Amino acid sequence: MKPHRIFVGAKRTIEYVFDALSRLNGSAGVSHVQLCSIGAGMGKCAEVANLLEHEFGIKIVGTQLVPYARDGSSFRGLEVLMESDGGILSESHAPLRSDGFIEYPVYHLLLSAYLHKHQEIIIEVSDRDTRPFAHRGNDAQAKRIAALKIVQGAGDYKLSVSRALLPAAGERSNPILENVTAALYRSGVLLSRSWDLVSKTLCEDDDIILGLDTNVLRECLLTQQLLDGFILHCPNGHAHSPNWLLLIIPNGVIHEIEQIANSREPRGKLTQDGRLGYRALAEILEIDQSKDLTGISLLIVGEADPVLDARVELRGLRSDMGLKSSKGAQILLKRLAAGDTHIRDQFKQFLRQISFHKGTYFLTADKSNNALARAEGLRSIYYAQASGEAVRKAGSEITMPRVLDGDGPLLTVPLAKIIFELAVQFERISLVTDQHRIPIECDVMGESLMHWVHKRIKVKGKEHLRTLSGVYASAGRFSLSKAEETWERLNKQLMDEGGD
């Protein structure tokens, strides 16, 4: 049997460590996982292997340089074969934080063992966020919809979207499908059709200054798509990334994200827009504070504009007066063109203050903003967003991105990351098998930004957590307490942060 293969790209080191653990979960006896990488990712690949051996006793049993190819160009890649002896699990208790949240590696291991045990999980979502606010009702009135199926395969899990959600040619996309697509896009399962072109363009320069629009941060395009793109693309065929990347966030972008994150329902619960605002803030913090995202710096430029604040207050007042049927809900209104102009002006002002012109770009997923930025003399790049139409063309089954030719490894995405992004998109989801329905939610009240940075979730109901722990007792292979302790320690080493 071939070992599970994990492509180690440019994402956070600890993400690959716990993804490797999850691939070894659930199988009896000796099992193997193979770490694969190319170019600038080979150093991180070796670091992941060393952490797995040092922290969890997973042995390095073989390393080799192998030929890989992409788009007709050949280069060398590193493969590290690792072996777990299948020791007996000493404890299966799922550690809970005092606030009820579960750390990412704990539920990653729990869910991978749960999938291995049941072989198939249906993800049920609510249609509540797709309704106009006045017609949403409470959670109990929301309709449950089977949106996604996750099936354990021989080498990896597979995803398929419910065929009932797929529109026929010419029909408008289902709003539930659009939300599922957005979650898969943020997790890196779906790549933009612009991924190849944009990655190649940005790899043409050794040093880059990249101005970011709000949508780039909201969709997590840097950490989940472009960083891997830098490793996998280069015009001359050699796999490497830019030596140095300075990310510029205009203060106008921070202003927009702040307004989004403040979007709440009357009882204080974050709306979907509010959750996406918190997700964007977490993206900024993760990029800024993670020491294992090497060669990247982040700078916020420009002054806060009181005129924009006044406009937001006036729009809020008008919406309160004109939308009484919403019962006081804070509604996110469409962004003003003035906000786009302010963002571009702040980036241009920064460029005028420095002597650097070779590799300066402005990245946006907004066609209008891209066109106006070009007209104003910026080297603007449009990064097309994925839509439900992309899923419809692909069919109901969604495969992981194939980034290398032939039998090269896929760009795999950890199961827990998909579950987290679905919870962010829908507030609460249910994992359904023929025996159980397990409800999971994100930080719906916005209690702490660190819940978002570390991708923490809640399993609603202690009986459901006991169900997951019971399955883990028979299918898990690694101590959950040890996983949590290692996660916390590595985060302290690899991330500059405050609070919990």
C-alpha cells in the first residue's frame, strides 16, 4: 500500500506536522506518511520531518531526491518517508479549554479518526444566512441541507457536493452552493483560475512590494493560495519563491475590515459578514506574527480618514431609520467607491516615499478597483474569485489541486481546515453519519480574536464530544493531550502573540 503523501509548501510549519499525524490516524500496525516538496519548500519539509520524529517518535526511514515536472519543466524534489510503529493509545480524553473551545490539532485528530471509522460524513448546513434578515427566524426554524460529503479514500479523503445544489447550465447558482464554494476557496481546496498567471507574474522579481485590497485578506488568498504558488512557479522553470515580500495594507483596508467585523445581530451574535471580518483580521495577525512564514513582512500605511468614519455613521443612521423591519440588526452596506479610492491613494502615497520601483504591485479581487488602479498608473493584478459556477463545471466531486505533473503529490488540504472554514461560513454545521449528528460552531460571539487565529471550534453538547472521544479510543493513535501541549508550545516558539 502506498504511503499517504503530503506536499509541504509555504504554509505554516505546524500545519504540516499535525496533518501528517492525522494521516497516520485510524490504521492498525505500522503505517507510513511521505513528505514531499520542491525548491524553497525542501527546508521546511526537513523541519517538519524533524519535528515529527522529535515530538511524536515518528521515524525518518528514508530520504531521496526525485525528479518532478511542471508545465514541461523538470526539477528535483525531496521526499521523506516516515514510519509510525502503531503503538497503543494510552488515553483518548479530548482536552477542552476553560472557555469550551477545542484547539485545532485536537479536533483535527478527532475528526480524522471519526472519518476513518465511519468512512463517510455528510456536512449539513443551515440556510439561515441565505435569507433576508427579517425572514431568518431562530436557529430551530432554519432548514437543514446536506451540502457536502466527505469520503475516506485509500490514499486521502474525497469531497463531493450534493447534486441537488448544482444548477443546470444557464441557471443561477444556489446560494448554499456559493457559500460552500467560498469556504472551500478560503481553505485552499479550490484555486482561482488566476492562480497560475498571478503566481508566475509575482515570481518574476526577487523582491516584491505588494499592496493588498480588502478582499484579498477576507478570502485568505495569501496564506492559502499564493504562498504555495510562489514555490511552484517561476518563468525559467526553476522552483523557488521571491527572496523578500513586503505586504502593504492601506489603513483604508483596516477601516473596511473593522466595519465588517462589527456587523452583529441584535443579541450580539456575529453575522456572516462579521465572521468574515474576524477571519480577515486573523489572516493579518497570522501573516504578521508567524515566524514560520519566512521572508514576509507586513506594514500598515496611511492615516485614518475621519470622513470615512462619518460616512459610516451616517449610513448606519439612515439604515436604522429606513430598515425598522430588521429589528435593529446591524447590516453591512456595500462598500463605497470612495473607500476604494482612499485605499489606492494610501498605497500610491507610500510608493512615492520610497525608492523602489522594480517589483511593486497592487493585488485585488475587484474588477473595478483593478481597472481604476491601472488607469492611475499602478501595476495592478486582478485575482479572480471562485464561484459556484466553477464547482458546477467540475461536477459534484471535488479533487485536490494537482500542482505537479504525472504522479507528483497533490496540494492536499487538512480536513480540520475545511471544517473550520465551513463553520465560519455557516456559523454552525453538523457532521452526520448513520449513527450520529454532531453540531460544530466557530466563535459566533467574537469572544477572542485568538480563537480565529488558532482556528478553534466548539462541539455543541458534551455528549457529542464523548462520542468523538469514544471513537478515538478505538481508532486514534496519538495522545490528544500531547498534541495540544505540542501545538501550544510550538505556537509560542513560532508566533509572536499576546493573549489567549
